[in-house]
Amino acid sequence: MNSSVRGPSGNPYSQPLPPQHTHVDPRYPYGGYATQSADPHGRTGRSVEFQNVEVGEKSNKKRRGNLPKQTTDILRAWLHDHLDHAYPNEEQKQQLIRETGLTDKQVSNWFINARRRNVPRLLTQAEQEQEFKASRASSSNSPPESRSPPRRK
């Protein structure tokens, strides 16, 4: 490929299709899709769709961001303290809203996701810790085995 031919982003593969190979689909008159009727080498029979988006054009969708660590630490601490019933009542939820600065919907969604993603894992870990502590406690209650050095004859 000729390295001097580059598309708008500088990528040699991002070149726009020549007008004779594209047409605007009438179902999408306001910037929908352009379909390729033949590739640049004259072969036909291929139907490849390209979304008609200008390079550098920003989407109108809001970017989803992660919550600050301090905020998630507060929510996570509450969750760990209430693993047996991870559903804050209205008073607890209002307290969390005040502490974190989140909206009611954000707190509710955080708990919905946390219960789905984290609670089963946390419960399993808690059960394993309890079993480990129980096994350590039972082994410390039993008398130690006497291990005397082997006798020499």
C-alpha cells in the first residue's frame, strides 16, 4: 500500500470510500449507514456496512465514571457489616446518601450491583474463614502430640 495515502486519522485503513462505491441508505437519511456495493478493486457481491460517523465526532451519551474510592469504601464497609441482610432500610440509605454525596438512585443501584456481583463471593469467603477458625479452635483444644526424640540403643 502506498504510505502517502492516509485517511483523516492518519491511518492508511481509514480512508473514506470513493463516492462511486457508496450510497446513503434511504432508511437512514440523517447520517445512518453507507453500504459498500463493490470494493475498491472492482469485486462485487460484498455487502459491508460502515457506520457514518465523522472522525473526532463525540457521542451524545454521558460517559460512565467510577465512583471515588472514599465513596465505595463507605458503601463497602456497610455491606460487609450487613452481609446477612444487605438491604439498607430507608433511614440507613439516607445516612449513606449524606455520607457519600450520592443520589438515592446511585446508592440503590450500587447495592443492586454489589448484591449481584460481590455478596455471593463475600459469603463464601466468610464461610471459609469460619470453617478455618473452627478447625484451628478444635485443633488447639486437643492435647499436643508428644514427639520425643528417637531412642538410641
